[in-house]
Amino acid sequence: MMDQKTLKSAEVLFDLAYAEDIGDGDITTNNLIDPNQGKTAQLVAKEKGVIAGLQVAEMVFRKFDKNLEWNELLPDGSKVKPGDVIAEFKGNYRALLTGERKALNFLQRLSGIATYANLCMKEIEGTKVEILDTRKTLPGYRHLDKYAVRMGGASNHRFGLYDMVMIKDNHIQVAGGITAAVNAIRKRVPKSIKIEVETSNIEQVKEALAAEVDIIMLDNMSSSLMKECVDIVNGRCKIEASGNMTQKRIKKVAHTGVDYISIGALTHSVKALDISQRIID
């Protein structure tokens, strides 16, 4: 189930979707369909994948018909194949047609994210590695995108700039080095806030380790260099691998011994899962 923040985010996005798609009204549907006519429809998978976003799809249709009868057949997180009926619902025919594209836009995007997350999880089976998303989400969609990542079996990295310290190359340059940056941060933030430092070479890894950070990010390193860094750290802090992480590459990276692999493509390069609405009665 989606938490209240995610559902609230969906409500806000629906209002934007309504304004851009409907405007003064659905002139095709409203001039062809009897306002009192009812129909039954199904959401049907047209390719293999993982479902995410059914609560949002239901919310969209209920915006147009508060008396909608909704029957979720395959809950979020379910694996589907072509022809699988995901949900069946009955309501005002105008509502079903006017809400269709908005509901599918949400459902297809989120299911696409869940599907890719699940494919990545399969690549690292048998290892201790955790797949993480990033902040490379569609603006306004972060709650939904990160929810979809979880439905695919992967995990969420920091939600925003406010909930975890991430010291990157530009911060290091301005502060005068990793040690100086970490010391400055520690004077200003609560001890409960985790500190992660981005590194690009062995010298930086050693400096971050000496500074006793919580997580060291190995950014854009080769797999062989990552393995050297893992051996140096030797379990004294968590290690995240990041940068150009593709589905094909992550299995090799996982076997270097890192704890996390963050993949921006989970959310920044979404391929929507093909799902359609079918009127059955």
C-alpha cells in the first residue's frame, strides 16, 4: 500500500494532468456517450513486467465517478505476462473513457520502473548487494517513482537533499578536501544523519575511510579498481558503487564486494510497461 505522502503526491499530479488533458471538457466523449450509461472495463497487461501504481489508477477513475466499483485482481508488485487482467472495474462510461489515458500514464510509468528494478534485482541474486535508486526522478514524481522502485524489489537511496549528507566532488573542492568537508559537516548536523562521500580514486577512499564516514561512494570506477577499494575498506564502512550502472554490468560490480549499487536509469530512463484498458460490457 502507498503511504499518505505518496498518495498526496499523486493527487497533486492528477490535478495537473486534469488541467492539461481535459481543460473545458472531453468534447469527444461528452458528445457521443450517454451521461447515464455504465460499462465494465479491464486493465490488461500486454507484455511481461511488474505492476505498480494501481492505487493511483483507481484514484483517477474515482475522480470522475465516485461510485466506481473497483476489483484489483493482481496487486502492486505482481509479475504479469501478456493477457493478464490486472483489474476489473465498473462505472460511468464517460468516466472510464475520460480517465483512461491519465490512469494509464501513471500505471505504465510506475510499472515500467518496477519492471526494470526487478530485472536488475535478478542480476544480483545470490549476492549481498542492495540495488538503490537515485534522485534522478521526474520532477514532482519522486514519491511515486521511489514507490515503484520498491515494488520492483529494489531499495530507496536518500529521498532528497535534506535527509542525508552526500559530499560530492564540488563540495570537496570548495571545502579544501574530504577531511575538511567531513569535519565541517560534523559540526553542523546531528550525529543521526549519515554521511556519504563520493570518491574517484584510492587516495580519496583512504581519506574518507580515515574520516570515519558512514558510506563511501566509488564513482565511475572500473570493476577492478572497485575490488581494490573494497579490500582496503575491509568492512569498516559501507560502500556504494555508482556511475554508468547498467543491467549488463551490475552482476560483475556486485561480485567486487560492494554493499550498494545505485542506478539512475531506474527512474531517469523509464520504458513504460505496455498496459491497455479494455471495455468488456
